Amino acid sequence: IKNYSFGTELSFSPYRKEKFAFNILNSRFYSFYNKVSLTYSYNIIDNEEYKNEEYQKIELDAAYRLMFKPMCFDSKVTVGKIFGNTSSYLYFTPNYRTSTVSNNFGFNLYGYSSNRYEYYIQTFNQLNLGGVLLDNISFFKNFRPNEFINLKCLFTKYDPYYEVGAGIDHIFGCLGFEVMRRISNTNPYDMPLWGFKVRLT
């Protein structure tokens, strides 16, 4: 088996100190780093089963956190395209997890799937409330929780896939839970419409 791969990556991760960066409110939110990266690779595979495969892949990753005291909004997007002669087993597989622990940035109700995509857009958007609701209840305020709602999407040549979720995290600084629902007609492997999972931050 002979595999050859050549590529390059351009990455930009700005460092920005918020005016309230050391405020205790920030301790409610998980780590999230602003970045933009562009990756290009050229690949050649030569073996008995997959002969003379030659393909190129270009992918853009971007992540940004917008702070507006006491809340914040997180957004991530991955966009990619594969060109050339290659088998589908090398195509893009979405970020997903089927365990009892929530996938914070990927899908939770997508299921074990052989679906791979030649071109794709996967997005994650989450609004963190930072205690706006639960701080009004003295019992919950002691745990310094963060309430959140999110929307996760996948766009390919097939029908788009969507998931929404809501929950609480940062209980004792590391624990939480999330209720999620699939709002897409796409139903790989008969995954349920609803899910409930533990969340680690």
C-alpha cells in the first residue's frame, strides 16, 4: 500500500482580552477559542483494492464567541469539498456521538451511519444565558449554572439535517444535562426524535 499526502494549512487565532475577561461570570462558560483555518491536501493512494486514487480536499473551519454580559453566543462552522477520483469511504463523516454523554458541538441523534459526503457544511450555534434565568432562584444560584439553547445543522447534497437542544451545564463546574430533539425528516438507523444526555464541560 502506497499513500502519499501533501498539504498546507493557514490558521488564524486572534487573542482578544474582553473588558470583563477576569469577571467571575466567565467561569460559567466552557473554553471556546476564536479561530479561522483553511486546509488543503492532495492525496494519492495506490493499493490492490483502491488503485490510482487521486483526490484533493479543501476545508474551512471557523469558530467565534460573541460576549454580551452576562451571556455569550458561540458559533462553529465546517465547510469542505473533495475533488478527484476517490472512493466514498474517504469522504466527510459528520461529527456525532451516540453514547449517553452529550456531544457538545456535534450531533447526538444522528446515529451510526455510513453516510459520507463529498461536499458539506456542518454548523453549531449556541446561546449561553449565564444564569439569567436560574439566578433568580436562590437554590440554583449557589451552583452557578449556565442555561443554554443550541441549533446544529448539516447541509449536503441530500436533505438537510437539524437538531435542537436545551439544558443546563456548569453544575459544580463540570456537570450538566441536555434535552435534544431531531427536527429533520432524515432518520438514519431509526434514531429517536428525542434524547436526554449527561453533559460534561
